[in-house]
Amino acid sequence: MASIDGLITGMSTTDTINQLMQVEAAPQAALKTKISTTNKVVTAYQSVNSRLSSLVSAAKALGSSDTWGGMKATSNSTAAVVSASAGAAAGSLSFRVEQLAATHVMTFTASSVTSASDAAGSPVLAGSTLSIKLKDGTTKELTPADASLQSVVAAINGEAGSVYKASAVQIGPGKFTLQLTAKTGGATAAADFAAAGPPEGLKPAFGLATVTVQGEDARIKVGSTADAYTITSATNTFADILPGVTVTAAKVQTGADPAVTIDLVADVDGIAAKVQALVDNANVVLGEIASQNKIKTSTSAAGPLVGDTAMRKLTQDIIGAISSGAAGLGTNGNAASFSQVGVSVDRSGKLTFDKAKFTAGYTADPAATQKFFDQKVDKTGGTADKFDPGFDTAVGLGRKLEAIALIASEGVVDPLNPGKAKVGTMQALIERNTATVKGLTDQVSQWDVRLDLRKTALQKQFSSLEVALGKMQQQSSWLAGQLAGLS
């Protein structure tokens, strides 16, 4: 409602109404402040929850057979590169690289054209066909788009069933010709190429094709006695030369070169890196909780989760997982300290990892060291080959931290109701506070309506006051005039 300020009263009606509305809006302002505070709480919970998800991944890695079965392969020579996958066993092998794989190539070097796109002197006439034998032994007629060399190349390469691919190659300045290359390397592909032969219909323009590269298999020889044996491959890669071991031949060795020796040992460094990742991720979670839970100081504000009991319990659970040790792995069935495998908690409440101590323990007893991280006790209702925190008891540190993080973040199966999963603690807190924000937002919207009505009412009241005072002023002036006339 439009109004003219203080025509009669002389007061600023708009300013007065705005000041009154600030008082009226105080409850709504309090709601908005509460929404802002609760949103910060939700964001803080989400931040902690994301760190917990990373901790789950790091913990699960220490429950993987690929981690504990990881092998590291080395080669003493640049003549061959070696790699090992999961399932490889410790061992060694010596061999010599006698030959690298080659892909069969034929080139029409007897004649050439001046340009790959120039029809003059091309091997075929426009509209002519080429006869090509396919992999399955059948023959197919190809019709190039025009008489140029590049059209012949395109026609051959457009046939998926051919045993070779075509290229227009330069064999000298202003000299281009057709080259055919087997689609795969090795001796078998070369034999297939020979059986198919080059396309018919290219003569007499290009004459006969000659072998530029003879297709051959890569070859390594294992051993040096009469019982030595040879392994061949159509490529330079030899898969499963030992179970889970792949060797890639890089260069042919001469008689004076020492034999290639490959060794496979447990990848202790790789396992230690995953333990370090577990410790690092646990520290990240603890650090995030500390940041969100910090108390107010003279230089910094309190964290949004200060005094939060759920955060305090989560911190205690993580620290307690280490300090309580590995149940049943000590002497006489007692708990064993994780410090035996290099993991401990320092005075500041931060996890530490001693790689040298872990490596020594693993080297002495790999199976026992694995238990410190991977051990669990199966219970009825769980899955034997899977860790179910809702059913199983965690013993190893990886299992313990996995259970703590899962229960807090994602939730686990409810043993009392296996068909239903418990909601994670963090997720429940996030949902609860999100619902609170929604409820408060609805209240703010209701206050918007209420305050608009109140402002309209005040505007009417002040407008009416101006009108009433105006009438009174008119009456006063009239009475004054009448009195003046009587006198």
C-alpha cells in the first residue's frame, strides 16, 4: 500500500513501520540463524562421512587376496620386461631372446605412380574390379571408387574379412606404390597372407609384389642344455610364461649377452603402501573430526560439531581399535599389540606406521602378519568369504577400521533383521538435520506471509491516523475561525 509520509503528523511513517517490522521479524531472523547453523552441521557431517568412505576403501584393500598375494617381478636385462598379476607364485626363470616377432609385409616395388590421388598410370581403370581372397577362403570382388591408388587402398581396407591392410607408400621422390601388411603379426599370419595372396587385377600396372618383411614369431629359449625348450609367440608378449607372469621381449640377444633372469618375490613394498594408506586415511578421519569438533578460542570460532557425542565416540572407536590390539593373536590366546607389525598411536592421538618393523615382521612370518590386518571371526548368518560387520567379529586392524567406518557411514546388515540394513550413523545424522532445515525453512516461509499481512495492517493504521488527524486539524481550524468571528 502506497502512503505519503507525515503530511499531518510530520513523522516518517515508512521508517516507523520498518522499525516496527524489525521487531516483528525477530522470531523469523532467529529461525534463519538456526537454519544457517544447522546447514553448517550437515556440511560438517558430510565432510566427515566422505573421509569415512575413503577409510572403508583403504580397509577393504587389506582384506583383498590381491593385496596379500601381490608379487613383484624383476628382470636383470633390458632384453625383456616382466610383470606379475594376482595369483603369481614366487620363483625364477632364465631364458634367452632369440627372435622378435615380425609382421608380414609385401610391397609392389616393380612399378609406381607419381601421386596416390592421381589416376594417370594407376593400376586399374575406373570401374574395374579387384579379386581378393578372405580369411575364410572365399573370394570377393572389390570395386574401387575411381582409378587412383588411394581408391584401391580404400577398397581393400573396407573389407573386414581380408587378412591384410593396404597403404599407399612412397618408395622414392614422386614414386608411390601399394603395400600390404598382415593384420596380425607372427608366422601363422604370414602363412595366411601367403595362402590368400595379393589382390588379382593389379597387374600389369604394378607387376608382382615382393616380400618386404617376412612374418615371424617371437622366440625365447629356456635353458642351455640338450633339454632346453623354445617358446614362441605371434607378438613379443609371452603370457603366463609362469602362472600370472607376462614377459615382453624387447631385443634379440647375442651369444655374448647373459641370459635374462626373472625373479618373483612377494611385493612387500606394495603391501606396506596399503597399510600406510589405511593409517593415513584413519588420520584424515581423526583430523577432520578434530577440525569440526574444535572448541572456541581467542583466535578461532568453535567448530559446528563442538561437543557432538557421536563424533567423540567415533574418535574413541578408531583409537580403541588400535589400543585394544588383535584379539587371540598373542601368546596364550591373548590380544597382540599392533605395534608388532608397525602400527601404533602416539601421544597426540595420531596413528603412526613403522614400515621397517612391518617389513621385518612380514618377512619372518607372512601369514601371521596378514592376520594382524585381515583376521575375522565368522558368525552364523555371515558369508564365509566375505566380511559382514553386522555378523562377524573383526580381529585384524583392517577389519576393525572397516567395521567402524561402515557402521558410521554406510550402515551394515541388521543381525536381528538380515533382510534390512541399518542406516549408517552419519547418514542418519545428516538426514535428521536435513529434515530439521526443511522444517525451519517452511516456518520461515510461513513467517513471510505473516509479516506481509502485519506490514499491510500497520500501513493502514498509519494511513488512517493521518486521515483522522487531518480531519481534526480541519475541525480545529473551523472552530478557530468561528471563535474569531464571535469576537
